[in-house]
Amino acid sequence: MKSSLLTKAGAVLEAVCSVDRPVAIKELTRMLGMPLPTVSRLCADLVDLRLLEKTDYHHLIPGISLIRFGNRAQKLSPLISILQQPVDDYVNLSGLNAAIYGFDRDCFFHIYSNDLSNPVQDALRYTGAFLVLMVAAGVDAEHAQDLMLGRYPDMPVTEKVICDREFSVVQKQKILTRIAPNRKWMITMPFYYENIACCLSFYGQGKEDRTVEAELFEISKVLSRIRTGLDRIGKGEE
């Protein structure tokens, strides 16, 4: 990127959007490794442009202009137009929820959801999608552990051990299937959009006449439709 200032402004926006709460300017300086005066000036300019908003004197959230641009971008995105129909079709057929995420430059980002039947507060964590994304992006185990603890600092030791084990499973199998009591299923598979790691998760209450194996097979067909669509426009995996 030609402009260093533009690069830094983009990094600030990405950092603010990467956490699920208002973020302090001092915290941004630690996250980005930038001097406090630089971050303060950038934040002030981004607030003026309504790309960021202040919740108080020191904390920031995404602004109304950023939300407006994001909504417009979703309507124009070839990625959304390709994945929406097969994902929605399968949600209607299976009764499961869908969540799609991406991972780029050590940041997780939400792409699309259809979770009206039974949404959860953090599908990225609940489905293990963050593990699949890191493996798909080629993140090593040590860095993955740092990223997990950075995003989920309250993660209990027992859950951390499970995540470490699941990370190894995904490295071998390339997908993650979580099965909880009462037919609660979470199935996550990776794909790529212009070499950016993405993943598709279906989760929720499985139907009585369906097995996990059947869902895996059907979800793989959904993903095949998405990959074929992306390859057709030259945006898939190289």
C-alpha cells in the first residue's frame, strides 16, 4: 500500500472491529505497536469521518459510516452472492444455523449468518470456527495458542486443553465436528476467498431422522457449490 498513513488508519479500524466491546485508545496502541499520539490523531480523524464513534472520552466502537459501508459492501460482494443461496437452502432444509467467518492478518471477521432458529452469542467460539480458520491460514500451534488467549482471555484451562487437541485434529482432518448431548452438532469446514482463509459452520439441534455423517455429506455438497462459484469468477483457491 502506497500511503503509510492509510495503512495505519486501516489497522486502527481493523483492531477496533476485531474485539466485541468498546476498545480504549491505550489498548489500541498495545495491539498495534504504534505511539499513543499517532493512534490518538488517527482515531480523532476516523471519528470525524464517522468511521469510529466514541462511547466515552477514551473508548471507541465502529461508527455509523463504517456500518453503512459494510452493509453496502455485503450487497455488492460476489462472495455473499455466491454463498448466500446454498447456505440459506441448507438452513431451511436442515433446521441448523449457519455462520461464516474469515481470518486475515491475525484478525477474525464475520462474513455471513443465517441463525434465526437458534443463534448463539459467539458462534466463532461455539463451533470451533476460529481453530479451523487458523489451521487453514497455516498458523502454527504456538501462535494459534497466543491468538486464542488474546481473543478469549477468560478461557478455562480445561477448555484450552480441548482447543489444543482440536487444533491437532483439524490439522489432520481439515474439518472440525463437535457433538454435544441432545443432538447438538457443530460442523465446520474451510474454504478460501482470494487466498484468505474462510470457514463455513452449521450448528444447532440435529433432526431425529438425520445422522452426523449425513449432515457432513450434505454440508460438503454445500461447500462444493460455494467453491465452484468462487472458482468460476477466479476468486477461489489457487
